[in-house]
Amino acid sequence: PSISYDGNTLFFFANFGKSGFGREDIYFSERTKSGWTKPENVGSNINTDNYEGFPSISPDGKRLYFTREILGKKVDNKQCYKIMVSEKGRNGKWRLPYELPSPVNLDCEKAPRILADGKTMVFSSIKKEGRGDFDLYKSTMLDNGGWSEPLNLEFINSKKSDLFVSVSPCGDLMYYVSDGDIFTTTIPESLRPIKSATIQGFVLDSITKAPLSTK
């Protein structure tokens, strides 16, 4: 699962049978005063008859990162995926996704996570210079829209399968899964994402005190 940074939209992937487009699709549910809404499919622009999974929503809610299975590609009997991203249009609909460019998606990728700065992404990959299984790598979005060379997070990687990262909003703690067990560790200063702050509140009419429309 991936929850939006305002805590009101939950993205996850599942197989709901005939209600979906493929084996695994991405769905979302919204938090309301009466609870969470019935899950909705994010739509055919993102979901296909393939396997779409591991969603990660950007902090501004405008980019949805996820993975799509690469049919027939396995490394050491591990299924490989490519990292995709879809951007939300002005009409609120998700646009057709595209693959993240090189130097990402050159090997056997899985489980991306965009961090609170909206520019730092941590994902798992099986690479020749790795330690033998899925290792964690960090890449940063560049000013031209490209991505930096993935950096091996050697302080955390092991010979086991290291996956499913979650990083605290202030960027100092990392939670991850290694061969099914959950671990946490402090992130070295040099590897932390760009510091950011989140401000939440309401804009009200000064006379009626009613919330102002965002449209």
C-alpha cells in the first residue's frame, strides 16, 4: 500500500477478479467522515491485462509510480518488472504512463518508493554489482526530468532479498523488508533525501467561515 501525504487516499494493488483488467491492478480508496470508500480501479490508462503493482504516490499527489511485469524476464528465478509513472491531468484523470528512462530500468527492478521530497526514489533491483539478490538503490530526479545513476545503498544491503522501503517524512529513518522480516535503520546524513516541510490547513471565507472552493 501507499498512502497520500495528506493521509486521505490509499493506493494498493489487488486481484479482484472480473472487476479488474489483469491479474493484479492498482486501486484506490478515499477517507471520508464515515470511513474509507469502496476501492475503485484507477482505470485502463494505468491498468492493463498485465501485472501492475507496488504503487507509490508523490507528495503532491500528481505522480503515481508503480511497476509493470516484464513478461518472460526472470533473473535467478525472480520475476522482473519495469518502473512506470503516470501523471495526473488537469481533469483529475491519470494519463498514460511511461517508463522511467535510463539509467533506471536497465536491470531487474521492483517496488519503487518516492520519498517526501518528491525527487528521491528508492527501489529494489538485481544488478551484477549487487550482492546476489534484490538490493536497494537510490536515484534522484534531475532538473531536466531525467534520473541520476542509481546508488547502491551498501549500508543496508545484504545477500538476502531487500525490498519494500518506507522512509520517515523527515528522512532520517528507513524501514524495509529483508527475506520477510521487517527492519529499521538510521539513514546516513549523506544519503538522506532533500529536507522538506508539510503545511496543512484550511482556507476559509473571512465572513461566512465556509471553506473556499479549490476549483
